[in-house]
Amino acid sequence: MDAFNAMLVTSSSEDIQKKLKSGEYCLEISQGRPFISVTGSNRVVCIYNEEVNGIERSPHFIHRATDFFAALNQELREYAIESIVNTDSDRLMDLLIHPEFFDNQDCVNVLDPVTKKLTQYQIELLNVINENCKQQLYFNRDLGAITSLDQRSSYVPNSFGGFTKCSDIVPLKYFKEISAQWDDTLLLKHRGADPDFTDQALSHHSLPKPGREANVKSIETVVNYVAGGNHRPLVIFDVDDTLVAQDVNRNKELELLPLAKNTAEIMARIRQKSPNATIILLTQAGLSRTLEKLRTTGISKELFDGIFSASDLGVQKGDVFTDYIKNMQQMPDQVCFVDDCLGFLESIEKACNNHQIHCNTFHFTGADEAISRRNARALGYDTVEEYKRDCVH
């Protein structure tokens, strides 16, 4: 996360806490990762258009929202998690709101210590608590309960499908069955994420063969190579003569055009196939000029998670790439890079090899005809065919 976004996270924390307290915001879980949403709406909270705001829910923005939540300070993360975990003080209120649990006026009735199997949501919730809270929990075999590390509190399934945090220790009747279920879940989770795990069927089943694809005429080709499932691909596009190109129109004037008429659809397909994908633009041109080119060709900058200019930084693309992956919260397990320049492909391939990252590169030639037309115009040829006959070997 860059310095500007880190500043946005910090400056928005107080407002987020107020909105969580008032109920305007709530916490949700997606594939075991928490995020904040706008209560009663179809919007999630993340950094969008250089501000923290609610944006329409989609796999792409849910991914952004989970990253945003992970960047919040631990105190605020714990405060948000408490909003979906009942506590002792909540139990009496639960009874008042739900009189069906008021049979003998005993607050323990809200708890469900005799549950035999946790739901998927409850497993995800335990993972969220364990990974985001300072006082982690564990399955205490001596006490037969899910307790905090200091054994001062326990987490008990409740009648509303979640957990209640109790200040007393409440043993679970089917503790062995539930702990076995938890162990199986963690085993699968850790094996899938462990870089030393060698079972190719689990760890690399959706990764294509690494290497370079030559003569790629459409950026749509990349969709077939991006790894899906739980993989974390970093997809990088060049801009000039890859996404946009100058071409000669009917009036023999130069005009900047998008090379794919469905760029937005292609990016959406990548994100649909791989919800954990990060998509960025990496150009050798200046950033301000690049943004102008995107506006001119109708390509929204919001399709991408970042736009980086090597020339503005006074370095090469391989250097920008190396700095970028070092600052990522998690190293990508695949890189897909599209560029019309072989030298830039080689620099990214070298950087990926140095960091042992699975790499697929694509030598884009879809702008070749446009390049020929503008070269022919610049050299005064009447037709592209005459230019190719004399100049292209």
C-alpha cells in the first residue's frame, strides 16, 4: 500500500469507528476475509477514486474492501469484529428481543454448547477472530472449550448462528467433533498456502505452463492464462501500443484509439475468474500523459488497481515491478505481463526469476498494423503496402 493510501486508511479510522458504533456500517466475511459494508445497502467500504467510500458490491470491490480492512489498525479491526460477536452484556438484550429464549429467564439459553457441527460461517468467523485480534483463541482440550489464550473467556456457538464471547468458561458437549472439524479446515488452508507443499494437484492445479507467448494480437488472450481459484495473480499491462495506439483515420490524420473495444469487459472477466487478482498498468511514458490517453480513449482508470510510470521515477519497468511486489501485502504467486517491447518482457521475466515467481509474458503485436500506417504517413508513402515493400524486411 502506497503512502497516500496509508494516509487515507489512518485518516478515515475515526469516522469508520463512529459509523460502526451507530450501525451505519457493519462487518461481513467473504471467503474467510472480513470487510466493512454499508448497512442495508449493496455497497462495500474501500479506497475508491482516492477517497474512502462505499462503492457498489462486486467481486473486485469486495477484494479491495478486504484489503482495506486488513490495513486498518488492530484496535479498529477488533472493534469491528466485536460488532458481530455477542458478549455477556448482549445476552440479556438478546433474550428481551427474542422472547422465545426467555423460558426460564436464564441468559445461558442463548448459548448453544450442545451444537455438534459448526457452520461454514462460524468457521470463517473463528478464523477472523483468530487472525485479527490480539487475544487469539484456541481449542482448549483440557477444558473442552474454545477459549482465549489467557483462558479468561470462551467462545460459544449461539442460537443466532454466530458466537457469544463469555467471561466464564463454557464447555462444549461435542468438543471433540468440533475441534476435529476445525483442524481439518486449518489443514486444508495451510496446505494450500504453504509454498513448500509439493502436491502439484493442490498447489499448482490452475497455473499454466510458465513462459512467453509470441505474436499476441489481443489482450483477451491473457484471460486464458490468469490463474483462478485461490491464486493471487498480478496482471500487468503496458499502455502505448498495447491498450491504446495512434492510428491513421480516413482523413489521413493521426487519432488515438483503444486497441480493444471491450477493455472493460476483459478486465471484468479476469476479476471474475480470479477474485484475488491485482491488475495494474506499467508504462514507460509519463503518468499525466498516460491518464490523458486513457480519458481520450474511454478507458476508465478505475479498471486498474494502480498506474505506474517508470520514466517519472527515472528507472526501468523491471525496477518498478520489483519495488511494487516488495510493498505488496502478499507476494503474488503468478505474474502475467503484456507489452509490445521485448526488452521490457525480458526485464520482468528476469525479476520474476530472481523472486521465484511463476511468470507468463505476452509479446503484444496487435498494434503492428497501426504502427505501419502511421510510419507510412510519416515517411510520405501513399499506401502501407509501398511502405512495407521498401522498409519492412
